[in-house]
Amino acid sequence: MIIISAKIIAVLVGLTVISKSYHDLKKHYESLVMFLFWLFTWSAIIAATILPDVFLRLADKVSKNGIGVGTFAGIAFIFLLFITYRVYTKANRLEKKLHDMVMKLGLKEIEKEE
Amino acid sequence: MKLVIVIPAFNEATVIEDVIKKLPKKIDGIDSIVPVIVDDGSSDGTYDIAKNSTQHVIKHLVNLGVGAATTTGFEAAKKIGADIIVTLDADGQHNPEDVAELIKPILENRADVTIGTRMLNSKGMPKLKIFGNWVMNALTFLIFHKWVTDSQSGMRAFSKNAMKKMSFHSIGYEICSETIGEIKRNRLKLAEVPIEVIYTDYSKITGQSWLNGINILTKMISIKLSGKK
């Protein structure tokens, strides 16, 4: 039951992200490359959730070539941490820029009054 | 001597007029008192109501957070030529009569910054809030190495000298703790003044949630790691 629920949640989340990304592409908020990246990533996640056997067989093959599943998971984890860090620093920078802009506009009223 | 009272406000249409009306009109040692309201992107008409009540009202086009609104208020106060800046919450939880006591240590050159502390007279304050405040005091001490009894109080006063030295990068509630870090970094004289807190049903609703505490903690660590302090 838990496994089925997890599969449903993963599929729903995946489809939501893909549809959101497609919506952003249509509105020109997002580039085609970015949309394809999310489409590929989330399709892979959905496929891995629905067909875990295929991915286990793939993991076995990769292991035989010298790269263990653990190593692969480690690299993926570091990649995720890097993305998180990038998003965090970018969001902070944007927040600061937005504040500077909003503050300047707000202070114009005071400058006019003084 | 000009005193500027900065009030950051977000969706406070129901109380902002009353808060402005209750501000002190005359304080010994002060020639003029100027309120500056910073509407932080409210959608309930806070700006219009405040504008009908006082001259200096600044509008943030989008909601950024109390830290951003306070910093904007500070910049406005500097432009107006403030000698002392006081910050108050817009939800009416602070007693405006306490402003005179709050600025006294600055007027007497005993302090550069004063914090109106709710913890020295915490009668009527919800127990959970008292506990939360002590937790935030401890975290602020751990990160910025300066102990205060009410690190999250929004009622503060700053001298002109203090404002020249301090710089703020906070957008949200973490500005309260960042101020403590700035006091420590610039070796400013700090005085804590007991204040009365008016806990109405309204101000209880608008208070900070425990989740915000986690947010403040991560931002405080980020400020510390940025190497400013």
C-alpha cells in the first residue's frame, strides 16, 4: 500500500512539474532547453517509480562496468547539494536586488516631499 | 533634536490609523517627532489609510518582509534628518508612551541603541511566546555572542551615530537578531528598557509562528557565514 501511494505521489508530482514547465515555456518564462531538461529528468523519475525492475537491471549493468550504485547515488547527492546551493545564492542575490529597487522607488516619495 | 518613528506595516489596515494617532506628540528634549510608515506591499489599503493620517508614508510595490521595510524606513529617516530613530510594530502591541523612556538613555548619552524589552515585565505575555523568545535569545547569543533579554523586540531606538555605523542585509524577521550582531560588531553601547506589551486578540494573531523561528535561524547563520560579523 505504501509503495503504491509513493508511486502515485511521484507520478502526480512529476506530471505537475512537467505541466508547470510546459506552461512556463508557452508563456516564454522558460527556455526550450530548460523545459527539455525538466521533461527528461521527471520522465526518468516517473519511469523509475513505475518500472523499478528496469532500473535495477540497469544499475546491475553499470555496477559490472566498475561504477557502483552507491557511487552513482553519491554523485547524484553532491549534484543536488550543488543545485540547492546555486538556487539559494541566486535567490538571495535577487532578493537583495529587488529590495534595493523597491526601496529606491519608495524613497522617491520622501525625496519629493523633503 | 528630531525623532523619527519608523513603523513597518503589512496588511494592518484595521489598526494602523489608531497606532499613528496614539504616537507621542511631545517628548522632553525632542523638538519634532516625525512618523514614517513603510507599507510593505499591503493589499488591504494600509497605504491609503496611513497616508490620510500622516505625511511620510512609503510604499513597497511588493511584499518583501519586515527587515526590508525597516531598512527602507531607516533610509527615509536619514533623508529626513533624524537624530534618533525609533522602530515600532504596526499591530498596536507597543505602548507609544514607552517611547519617551526608550530614548532617554540615548538623550543622556548612556547608549547608542536601546531595546524595549518585554521580558523584564512579561505579565500577560503568552507562556509559549516567552519560551520562544528565550530560545531566540539563546540562538542570537550563540551566533552573535551578545546577550539581550529580548532579541526579537520590534521596539528599538537608535542614535544618529549608531545608524551611521550599522548596516543591514536582512529582509525578514531576522533583522531583530542582525541588529544585535551589528551592536556587537560596532561596539555600540546598548541599554535595555522595560516596556509594556499590549496583547490584543489582533496582535496575538499577527505574531510570529514557530516556523518563522526556523527561518530566522537559517538566515542568522547565513548572515554570520557571509563574514559580515
